Amino acid sequence: MATTGKELLRGVTVPLVTPMDAPGEPRTAVGSGAELLTAMRDAGVDALMLLGSNGEGPLLPTDAIGAFTVETATLWRESHDTTHERPRTATHDSSHTATHDSSHTATHDQDGPSVAGPVLVNITAAGTAEVMDRAEAVLPASPDALVLSPPIYFHHRDDEIVAHYAACAELGIPVVAYNAPKYSNPITPQVFHALLEMEHVVGIKDSSGDLDMLRHMVKTAHARRPDFGVGQGAEGALADGLRGGADGIVPGIANIAPDVAVALHRAWCAESSPETGSPSRSDVHSAHHAQATGAPCADGDAAEDAAEDNGDVSADAWQTVVDQLCGIHRIRPGVPTIKAILDERGLCPPHVAPPLLPCTPDERTALAEYLRPHESNLIRRR
């Protein structure tokens, strides 16, 4: 079971999209979304984050998120443990989660199936009262941690943001802060220092893209709370974030290219020296990844040029692939694009939460053209 912030955020966490049966209506039928979760498992993904910006969480009403989180968390855990009997109650079973080794993904018993990594659930909202309501709605899913940005919509003073996080102590579950200045009040250094004083706040996902801020978080946390986790969410700086001391990465592009995200993290592990206390080379590879993406294939020449001279595919090479794949957002930014791609691959309906609208036929055509040379690095088709 993941018991510290470092364990919760270590490796690759996918901020999962929310499959919907209709606009704004998350899928809740037993078994729905299993193909997408199986693909994530087979790629070697370590953890899931539900209802974040890629999951359209703040666009969904509180009464729409409970059943979805229960079903998704159950499917994720079952996909790793075929001997597990589907729970029909809300009680938490600690056997569903596993302590992560820094160079491995899901853990394995010697004679048994793999054990699922953490499930984190975002409860961000405009006010503290709504955050508490959303937390109560998702607690039956037994999340390993809740994820929380500063309040959205209104500008707030630092002391108000600190009070917002402090209120969550009564929930009795770890909280991972989420720094996403594009969508909410920023987490300033002063707020971050206050969060380190809160026992229930165990880590932070930083999507600011500010590497100096991320390094400050890593350095300060290491000095004051060594088990406090830091995850890099800025897709354009995944490799640099890991080199800056982040425990793992949380890239939205992993929804359509989980193998690439896993390969980038493993390449960084391979490049890191044990003498520095960083993870050493991983010898764990998912079968699908080994077959489908043994080296960067999206605009392969550019990616291969970034590789190290020793023949290994470097983290920078995989970062190049990530950068290329993120070009989809020049056609249409945001979640509608990710869902259009997954829909074309038979893994997720295109529905989004209003006022978002799905991609148009012209946009889907442009996306298909753009991704054609990148096919070998995309999530497998159903």
C-alpha cells in the first residue's frame, strides 16, 4: 500500500479522461471503460488520477462523480488482480494497492498477479464547502489520496488558500495539492511552505511549467518532509522535471500514448546514477511496450538524434516524442481532442461535459492526418 507522498506520485500517473455515455454523464455500468484501463495497465502505468482537468472533474456536478469513481477504481484494481472478488461495498481493502519501487510499475507477488497502484481523485471546486461535498461523494471508491487545487474562479489571498487546504484534515485521507495556475489560484512559495506543515497534505502535482518553482518544492520538501512527494505535470518538461528531483510524472498525453510516458520515465531511471540516490535502470518492461514501442517512432529521425551515443534511447528522445504528440493541441486544444483520438481507437466515446463540445469532423480528419506518422507510439486500438 502506498503510504507516503513519494510512493503515491512515483513513476507514471495518468490523469485519466472520463468516459461518458452522453454529454456530462460519466459511464457507470459494470465493466464500462475496462479496455482503456487494461491498456494503461499493459503499458506499465503506475497510478491513476481521476476527475482532473483531463477528467473534466470541475465540469461535472457532485452527484455525477460518485458511481463513476467507484466503478473505475474497482476496475483498475481488478485488472491487476484476477483473483480478487469484485467488492460491492464501499469498504477499503489495502491489498488493492502496493508500495512502489522506484524502478518498477505495478508490483507483483512471487506467485500471484500484479497489484494495482494508487488511485487519486481530484475534488477541486470554487469553495471549501463544495470540496467537502465532493470528497464525501468519492470516498466510497476508497481513493488512496484526494487531489486538490486552490479554489477556482475567485482570486484569493494566501491565508485563504491555506485555510482551504487545512479544512480537509477532517476527511482523514491524504491530500495531494495540485498547482495548476492556468485554472486556479497559484500555489506560491509561501502557500507551499504552509502546506508542508499540514500532516494530511502529502505531496503536490506541479503543472505550472516553472522549473525553478518545482526545484524549490523538491529542495524544501527534502529538507523539511523527506517523504513529501512531487509530481511533474508540465508535459513540455517531463524529463527536466525528473532531473530536477520530481518523483514521477503526470502527463495528460499519456491518455493516448501511455507507452511513451512509461518509456520516458524508465529511460530517466536508466540514466540516473545510483550514487546520487536516484533510481537505477529498470529491468521491467510491459509486453505491449516491448513489442510496440522499443524505440521512438514518431518522426523517428528527430527522436533518435536526441538519444545517447551508447545506443540507449534517452529520456530526452522520449521527451521529443511527447513534444511531437502534443502538437495535436494546435489543431484543437484540450480534452475534446484526446477523446476524439480515443474514440477513433475504440477506447472512449467522444462525449464531453458541457459547455465543451466534441471535435468536428474536420478536426478529426486533421488529427488523423497529424497522427498517421506517430501511429506506433499511440495507445493500442481496441
